[in-house]
Amino acid sequence: MIDAEIRKILSETRVVAVVGYSANPDRPSHYVAAFLKSRGLRVIPVNPGLAGQTQLGERVYGALSEIPP
């Protein structure tokens, strides 16, 4: 994949899933999710231990396969 392709994907992406999301703000996965959300992306947290909760304004899913299309 060349830089132009990567740049195009990143500029067009509006929804991301953060697998291994942590509700602990000291964890990198929480920081990354919050940062992406602050940049206007919709962030879907994925963590089986937090499934069903609401974090960062979104429902937490237990697995990628549980996220509706």
C-alpha cells in the first residue's frame, strides 16, 4: 500500500472500532479512543468485559462481530 492510498483511507474513514478499549483514562486505548472522538470520528468501543455499557457516548460491544452494520 502506498502513502496516497493510506492517506485516502484515513481521510474518508468516519467510524472506527477500538478493540481492547479501556474505561480507565490512564490506559492508551482510552486515550486513543478519546483523541479520535475529539477529531470528529465515531468511535465504537470493543471490550467483552464492558459489553453493554456506554462509554464515550457509544455502546460498548463484546466483539467486532456484534457491531451492527
